[in-house]
Amino acid sequence: MSAPPIRATYALVDHHGSAVTEATYRGSWQLVQFGFTHCRVVCPRALAKLDEALDLLGDGSPVVALYVTVDPERDTPEVMRAFLAADHPRFTGLTGSAAQTRDAAAAFRVFARRGADPDEIRHTAITYLLDPDGRPAHHWPDTADAATIAADLAGYVLA
Amino acid sequence: MLGPAPVPAPPHAGSRNAVTGHDGPPTVGQMSGAVLDREQLGHLRHWDNLSRQWPNDWSLMQGKGTSQDDFGGYRFQLAYMVYGLALTHRHRLPAAPGLFRPTMQRLIEKLLLPEVWLYWRDVSRGGAVFNAHLVDQLHEEWDPVVRDNIMYSAYVQSCALLHDHLFAEDRYAAPGALTFRHWSFFWGGGEKRFSYDRDSLTEHLYWQMVENGYLGVACEPNCVFQICNQPAILGFRLHDLIHGGSRADEVIAGYEKAWADFGRLDENGHYAMMVLEDSRAVRPNEAPSPWVDAWCGALMTMWNRDFVHRHYPCQVAAFLVPGDVSGDDGTLSVRSAPTREVMGQTLVTDTCDTGWVSAWASEMGDRDTLDRLLAHVDRRMNPTWRDGGLYYPRNDTPTDAHGRRTDIEPMTGNVLLGYARLNVPDGLWGLYQRPWGPEHHTEPALVEVDRDVEVSRAEVVDGVLHARLRRETAVPGEGRVVLGRLPEGARVRLDGVEVAAPGGVVDVPGGPAVDLVAAP
């Protein structure tokens, strides 16, 4: 699979309140997932799957796992930190203003739209991999399982 | 529904289901020694003839609409000839790649001509009732596949992939193999050139799908039609078959979720026609229009067969009328929706209702309805033979003196009636779900077929190539076929008499059809 044709740029705030861009994590592979902490189905499944993939990859791999919100109004840095610390401590949450998160989604060609239920946001569940220079390297659809992602990841980051 | 047909059923090759349910095993792809009938061969010949017209000679293909905007445009005629050829090759003449390959290539070449896609330069600007409020955000776009316009881009994509899948080639994978270019001596400055290939175009369409939450890519700006996203799904499937991966499954899963908010069917049980991208308002199949259900059903069945079959009987019943108002003569015609008035204007468009319902009935295996529709067109829509080809010429007259439907569009008369005759029950489903594996391309086959050779049978049974061939005197040619992939020491017989076949070349004698057998 060829590298996804995305810009993969962002200017956001991490869940500690620090400003970050794609250059912040230069030197590490970035595993990027978009979602929102109130997501009931897609995100819990995706995050659990990525946790499993990272477990399979093993400790010490040069991968930074990032969870970028599409719901900046509710997902403050504090909310994201608490949510991720509880169940997905490998992940760093990224948020920002509505314009910043919208720009980030557009840069990854992520779809996000509030549904009829105001608590629900439909969003793309693709997982992206950026190389240590911040360039797009790979992506996995929501249907990819943990073993596949782990095997692909190993091919990139442990090569 | 309707009573039994007193008209004799026209001969059809191959086995057909008369039912629409699918509890049993699939029936597609069965080889039975069947031969194509005269009408089926006539449609194939007509498609070949159209493919050979000079560039920008669109004789017999011009419909009512202006500027290729509407549903009878050249792009649809060209694409569905390619689809029809693909189905015929897959299900009826699998050992005749040499018959289909050049015709598909010529049709795809025409599909890339600017006359086919230049409408997009204007349609991209908006201004229709469903996107007039967006004109400030839109602009003139020359590249016909870069944004929206899935009603064109997906056909280019899927036709190129069909070719490469069926013939195990990478013809359209070469950089620039799908290039859209335009230059005029008279206006417009320098050349416009937009280069793609089957894979870059597929990648582009895939990411458009992703960006739109898999709801689909728009046709005209702001208008996401269910129908026009189905060919892209076919393209993704063919891409997966060639390259591996599961893009089609991914897109379908996303499509199902996205449309769950709106419902694939409207409140009357017909297919929802489209969703407006900005307002998320659904346009039902109001009226309803036969083409909306028929076109959507004939395509969507490839990945959603049970659903399409389940709703077909009720949907199609709304559109069929006995062909003779004075009594049931066994024929059926299609009742179109009343002509719409929009912005104070009467809408002039090729609905292609007769053609789409016929193609749908064919895919559904509804032999009774199909035969009765074909009986109607054969009696009342002027079947015409030209250069050995069969077509039904355009006629804008709505009915005859007895109120029986007579109007027919080029898309129906050139393409869809042939598609309906040549397809088999679940034919597109079979193409999608039961693709050929690599072993198919190692079997003996007619790898070249001269223009004047008619092929009514071409299949391999137990390693033996069987073909029925006839010289067609209505068109020029050398009367030769080339046999390829023959086993070592194969012997060739024509009507039981062994003939020399140096280099696999066989001269087809004039006169009646001959049976060719090439066996070890």
C-alpha cells in the first residue's frame, strides 16, 4: 500500500497543555488516530486494537501514539488526559481550537460531522503512520486487526 | 403480478432463473455448450461497429440532452458497452479474449475524448436547483476527475480496471494511461492535460470517499447519488483483485454506515436517489422514476444481492404496463414518470427507463419480464440491422396511435437492450463475487479475432477449446482467428476435419458457422 496522499500537518495542544506540531515528534514514528472521548463504539474499539498492536510490537519501539480529537469543545486537555490515563496510557491526546482541529482533520483528509444525536460525531476511523520526518508512511482502515497493524508496524519501525 | 406471456419467448443462450429469490447456490458462470443467438450477436456487432467510428463521430449516439449533461450521455453509452462486453466475456464467451479486448480498448479511448467530459467545465460551476446556493464557492474545473463528477470518473476507473482484470494486463497502469487532454486552435490558450492511470485514479477516488465519510462522491456539486457510486465500488473490488487488499470491503462497510442515517430506500420502498452534501437532505425517488430503481438495483446487487432481490418484485411492479392498451398481448412496456417542470422549464432528458428496467430484469433473472419487454421493443421500437449489428434507433415520439410506448433513447437502443440480452442472471454479481483466478489466463483461447469473424461459442471444457465461428460478410476483414495458449501437440479441427493452424492462425471459411475444436 502506498503512502497516503495527505499533508499530515497539525498545530495543536497536547493533553498536558503544550503546543505541538508534527515536528514536535520528529525522530519518532507517529501513530495517529482521530476520534473523540465521548465516542461509544468506534473509538473504544480502535484504541483497544491499537493498544494490542503496540503490545505485540513490544516495549521500546520508537512509536508515539497520538489521539486527535474531532470534538474540541468537550475534549479539553484535561478531559483527554483523564480519559487516556484511565484506559489507554500509551496515547497522548491532542486538541485545540475548533479551527485548529478542523485544519488537522483536513490535513489528514479525515471526515468528521455531528450527527442527529448531538452527542454523536461521525468520523473517519483510519489509523495513520507518519515516519520520523513527519511524512505520511502508511494507513490502516478500521477493518484492519491488531495483528495486521503490528506486523506492518514492525516492518516499518523495526526495519 | 402479470399474467403469462402468450408471445413465444425469444431464444436465449445459457440457463436462466425465472425467480428472484436466492436460497440456492449461484448459477452464474455455468458452461453448457450454449451458443449466442442472432440478436445477441447483433448487439455485440453493433457495439464493435460503434467502437470503430472515427473520433468525434457520434452517429446514432446523440440523445435529447444538450452538452452531455444528462443520463443518455456518451460516457454512459460507452461505459455500459464496456460493462456489457465484460459480462459477455465472463459468462458467455470466456475463451474469446481476442474478441473483446480490442473493442473495450477502443471504447475506453473514446471515453477519454474531451467531447465526452467537457461538460464538467460547465457543470462544475453549479447553478442547478440543488447547488445554485453554492456558486460562490464553486469554480470552473477542467480536470474531469479531480473533484465530484463520480458519474464520469468512476466509469473511467472501473472500465480500465475491468479491462486489466479480464485480460490480466497492466495496460492502464502505465503512468498517463488515462490522460484527459484538450486543446483548441480557436480558443482557450495552452493545452489542458490531466494525467492519471488506473491506480492513481483509484487512489484519488478512494480518498474522496474517505473525506466524505464513505457517503459517496458527488456527481454534480452537492449531489451524492447512490447509483453513481456503485461503479466506483466495482472499481475498488477490481483493484483489490489485482493488487490485493480490501478497499471494496472497507468502502462498503463505511457506505452502509453512512447511508444508515438516511435509508437506502425511501418511505415508498424505492431507492433514495441522492443526498445533498451540505444539508444532508435526502431526495427520494419521487414520482417514482423507473430508471432510479432499475439502475441502482442493477448495480448495487453486485455487493448487496439479497437486499436488491428482496425489493425488486414490488419496485418493478410499479413501472410495468401491458404493451397493448386494447388488451394484454403478452408484451410489457415501462411507464416513465411524468416530465418535470423545474425553474419554469420543462426538463428534457433521456430517462432510458426501458433500457434500465430491461437490464435490471436481466440481472435479477426475471426472464418473464425481460422477454416481454424485449417482445415490446421488437414489435414497436423498430429493431434495425446495420453492418451486421442490431440496434433500436432513437425515436422521440412518445406512443403510437394506439397509445403504446414507442420513444426510445440511444442509451437504450444502442446499449442497454443489448446489455439485457447478453447478461445472465446475477451476472454483475458473479463478475464481482466469482472472479476468474489466474488459471483462467493459462487456458486455450481465441487471442485474436478478425473483425469479420462472428464468435457465438468460445469455452474450454476439460482442457479442450470449443468455438463456433462464422464469416460475417457485412463488414471487412481477413477472416482469421489466432488460437493461443494451446497445449503442446494440440490438433485443430473445423467441423471435425483437422486443419493446419501454423502459429495458431486459423482461416475461417465462408458460409455457415463452423465448430472449432482444439484438443491435445
